[in-house]
Amino acid sequence: MLDYQAIDIPFNYRHQCWFCGEPSHVTVNFPRKASAVFVHPPLQLPTCQECKTIANTCVTDSIWDLRLQVTNALMKRYAKHLGIGVNWTEQELAETQLEGTAFKGFTESAWMMYEIAKGRVEFTGWPLAIHGLPLDIIDDSYGFEFDGARFINFQTAVDFYQKSESLNKYLLDELVALLGQSQLAYALRIARLYPSVSKRKAEQILAEIGQQQSDRERILHDNHQRAPLEGSLQVPTERISKVEINGETAQPEAIAWLMNRNIRTLAQLQQCEDAFFDEHEHLGGVLAFQLYHGVQLYLEARQDVNWCEQDDPNQQLWLGE
Ligand SMILES: [Zn+2]
């Protein structure tokens, strides 16, 4: 049995659960077993029965991770209640109540259930201290943060929104697969527009979004390259001859680099200068510069059509032959 020490409880948090703020009747001991990992004394935290039950099923070395897990378990359990606040306003619920009696029982309690659940998952405890000494335990828990909430991971967040707002599971899952973690807000926005949708309609929506995505990626890719890719040649280096100009040499590998990016003018080369040095820096600065200078002279010489036709051994390659 570890020597657990009760954490300090500020006056205004008397009898409250450290995890969720509900009335506290029991305590949770953390960690459950002794380990060399812990840099803080074993803690005894006041909790409600529900959080205690959840906490006792969690396996973790970090008090902050434990808190994240408990909060997420509550979010999962009360997803439907939390969704009420997303789908309704208090005003709308009150109006529903006036119209008829069918919803009466539901609406009277619904808003209250929502507010209780929201209060619990948003509660963040209070700073840990023992006998007036603050415990500076670094928060090392990893979580996915979205819209002010913190989830154990990305999938937990997706599942939570699906359940709390009764979104179409197929549509949301596929949207998320298509759009990725960084575009969850967008995926939710679309899923909210079509809460109940046929599989066929969902496929249609997904095809459109897929098209949008590939357009977007193509534009990003083009901007990144900053050079015209249309009509690039993909010529193997072995087919390219080196070219001597005024005692300097344009090397085949550097010429291949130009051809494969369809860089045909000095201006285009200049635009891609950074990319050229990034890709050749492993050769060392001097050699990379010599390579660059060689193709600079080469493109300069190629401004002369006669030179191209009579003196450039790679002329046929440039013409795509
Ligand atoms: Zn609790």
C-alpha cells in the first residue's frame, strides 16, 4: 500500500469531484502501483462515484492523462445529452414544450441534462498541491484538441460528434478519410448538412468532395513546384551528353534536372534556384554551384536557335525525340 497523500482542496471546491465537479463522496488513489516513473508523491483525489469507477479502469502513468481519459469517458457516455446543446437552443426547446404535450417530459429535463453534462466535461479541477506546496507535474498527456474540447485522439473526436449530433456515420467516416485530421471542421460542416442521407446520395457527395480535394492538391503541388510541369520530358541521364561552353561544363545530371522539370529558360531556372540547391546540397556547396553555373551557361547558349541546331548534342532530346 502506497503512502497516499490527500491533495489540498480549496474552500470553494469543498466536496467536489476533482475530475468533473460533481459532489464528491469517495476518493481515487493515483498511481495504483508503485513505480520509478513517478516524480510526485502518491495522490489521493476526491471524486464522485462515477469518476472513481472510470478512473479505476484506466491504465496510465500520468495524472493528466488519467484526467483526459476520465473526461473522454464521460463525453462518450453523455454524448447524446451534450448533443442537445448543438442541435437545440434553450429557446427552441421551450417552444416545443408550448406546442404540445408529447415532448413535455423530455424537454423539461433535456436542457438540464445538457447543462449538467457540459459542466462536467468542461470542469478542469484545480491546481494540485499538498500541504500548501504546489505540485508542478508536467502535463505530458497527448490529446487531439478541437473546438475547445480535448479528446484522447482524433478518432475519439469523430465518434463523439457522430454520436452526439446523430450524424450519418457512413458519410462522416468517409469524409474524414478523404479530408484528414486537419479538415475535421469542414467534414463536420458537410455531415451536418446531410444528417440523414441515402447511401447513394452520400456517394455523390463524397465524389464531389473527392474531386475538390484532388483539384486542391494539384494546385498546391503546382505552386510548390513553381515551374511549368506540363510537357516535361523525363529523359534518363544516360542519354544526355555533357556540354562544354567557354571552358565550363554543363553536366548530364544537371541537364536532366532541367529537362525533367521542363525548365527551358534562364528565368525559369532562376525561379527554381532554391529547389536546385536543396536537391544538390548533398554534393557540397562548391560542386552544387559548379553544376548550377554549368546549366546557367547552357540555357544562355540555348537562347541562340542556330547554336541549338548546330552545336547542342542534346537538341533532339529537347525536342522530345
Ligand atoms: Zn466526477
